[in-house]
Amino acid sequence: MTPLRTTGPPDGIGVEAATASGTAASAEPAAKPRRRFPTHLVVFIAPAAAIYTVFMVYPLLDSLRLSMFAPRDGLQTFVGLDNFVRLLTDDLLSDAFWNAVWNNLVFFAVHFVVQNPIGLLLAALLATPTLRGRGTYRTLLFLPTTLSVVIVGFIWQLIISPVWGFVDTPLLGQSSTALVTLALMSVWQYVGIPMILFYAVLISIPDELTEAATVDGAGAWTTFWRVKFPLILPTVGIVSVVTYVANMNAFDLIYTVKGALAGPDFASDIMGTLFFRTFFGFQLQQGSSTMGATVATMMFLLILAGVLLYFYGWQRRVESYQL
């Protein structure tokens, strides 16, 4: 008899099917392990965030809130934007406010035009490889930054005093020269900050770039403006906005030298001294916490406008290079 044969798939088909099913099973992505929350980041960030919130964020928000209230019948009453309207339209307050804003812009302009270019020049000289004693010069130029504003103001008052100093004209006693003189005193003290920032970027520029420019026949002046300066443009913007923020918040030097009245005849009055007199009062002027908060809010808005102008008008247009 002939044995019966069972029908089935041809040889190899079963093996191929098993192999295909195994491949399909292995192609399925394995479940990724769930990442643990990085609790160590919270441990490191929480203290700084708490301190910043308590001493920066909360006072700022509370000043914004207080600027929308006014004392009426012994109670703080919500008045909306009435304080801002009064600050900008009242004859007495508006004149003092716009005078302080203008003086603040002049104070910043002197720093922007004098301090930052001098800082860039000093940084370029210190970055010269052939200069001997660079560390000593760098320390001496940065040293005034560490001095107290009271000491700086007292020393410069003696230097430019018509009685004790080397100047016959009372520069701090004339309305036309008081503000610029105070700004130049501040420039002398803080020129080391832009110098160090520019210096840190200049020494990070690869020597290959300057050597290639030298080989092509470029001199030191051309190499700086055509090779180095385009590379430090982002730092120029950062230094400019830092200068703007610092000068719009200026107070201590003018208060030390000229007092809260920022004389003569309010010629050196800036936003910081105006805020001090408005909030705390001075002599016959009665202080007002709500109007003081309004002045502080306007300071914040002016600073915010300058920072936004930097971000959207400068930073997006300047190309950064990886050094």
C-alpha cells in the first residue's frame, strides 16, 4: 500500500513565516523606562528662587499694586490709573518727572558715549600680547569699581573744589555743568566693568584669525575693526543694555554729592532722587507711598522699554559667532 501523505506548505514556508513573525515581534518598540523627576535641580534652584522672589519679584508686584491706590479718608482706595494721569498732567509733578527723565537720559548718554568707548579702548590695549604688566594695569583700572560711592564722591569733591582742588570754576555748583560732572565721576569709577567684559571677549578670539589678517597685509587698526569688532558686537549690545539699566537705577552718587534735592535747582535730579523725595518726603515736602510707587513703576516701564528695544531691535539683528 502507498502511505497517505498530508498536504502542507512547501518546505521553507513555515520557517519563513516563523522568522517573519519573530521579526515583527522584535520590531515593536520596547517601553521606555519612565524618567525620574530631577529633584536635585529643585534643591539647587529653590534657595535662589525663593530669595529672588522675596526680595525682587514681590516688591515689584507690590509696587505695581500700590501705584493703583490712593489714601482717601485714612484708607487706601483703589483709583486705577489716576496716579499715573496725575503724575503726567499735574503742573508740579509732571515738571519734576520729565526733568528727572531727561536728566536720567543725559546721565546715561554720557556713560554710553564716554565710558563704553574708553572701556573698549582699554580692553583692546590690555589684550595686546606684547604688553608687559597687563595683570597690574587690569587690576589698577578695575580698582575704583570696588570703592565706596561715598569715598568716590568725597574725593572728587575735593579734587574739583575751587578752594581745595585744581579747578577754578565750581562745576558742581552750576546748573549747566553739575549733571555732566557727576556723570564723569561715575564714569571714572565704573569704567572697569565694560573694560573687563570687552577684555574677556577679546582674549577669546582665536589667534589664527588675527594672524591670517596680518598675513593678508592688514594693520593693527584694520584687524581690530574688520576682524575683532564684528566678533564682539553681541557683547557691545550687552554692555549697552547693562549701562542703560544701571544708569536708570542710579541714585547713590548723586544723593551722596548733591543730596536729595539734587541741586542746583534740580539740575542733577534723576528718577532715583525723585522717587526718594516722593516716597519718603524731604524737608517741607510730604511723602506719599502711593505716588512714590507710581514713580517707581514709571522707572520700571522705562527700563523695560529699553530692554525690549535691545532684544527686538539689536539682538535679533546681530549675528553671533562661536569663538
